[in-house]
Amino acid sequence: MHTIADEAEKPLLVTVRPDREIATRQRLPYFVGISEASAGAQGLSMHLVVVPPGGHAEPHVHRGYETGIYVLEGRVETRYGPGLRESVINEAGDFLFIPPGVPHQPFNLSDTEPARAIVARNDANEQERVEPYDPAVDP
């Protein structure tokens, strides 16, 4: 049971201004926005990801949580599924949903401009369950 005093001890709103990128298991620059560590979130994380010109993430899978992506700038090809044999291209203004457990790997289609996207997940500590994926092992 919460009392008024309990609620007064917790901040009602939290502003996060990321000042530097962090390294991720996907090997892409992330700018941490909302997470348990940055804002006390319990079931949500939201970050800015940048795919450098000509760059790509390492193949990976997210265990146990959904991912929503909104592309702000650029064009990204995401290879996905068993062996990463399927592909979808998204551009600025597109939303992309990735269910839990689906292997994927995004590629920036531009050699000169970075691609930027907002990534939201229903796990406040999503980096803990990012696993590398080897498409050669999944025929």
C-alpha cells in the first residue's frame, strides 16, 4: 500500500539528457534515454541508436521482450529470421516491430549518412538479454 509520504519521496517526472554514447552488445552507438538505471523505469526502456554510414549491428536476438523502432533518419535494411534470410527496408517515418526471439541484423544503406532511430523495449534492462546470433548455425 502506498501512502502520500511514499509517493512524495519518488520523483514524479525524470528528464534524461544523454551526453555520451554507450557500447552495446549489438556494437552500435546507443544514447541511453529511459531505463531502470537512468530514470527508475520498471517495464520500459527507450534509447536513440545511431547506425554509422555503411555500418551494421552484429547479428543478435532479444530474449523475452518486444522491440519497437521508429526511424528518424536514413534507410536501414534489417535482415531477420532463421539464417537472416528475410529482409525489410525501413526509412524515416517508419515504425518496425520485432517480437521476442527473432534473430535480426540492421544495415545502414547509406555510405555517407548515419541512420538514427528511437528504440523502445518492454524491459527496463534490455541489454542484459541481448544474445549474439550466428546465422550459419541456423540453416
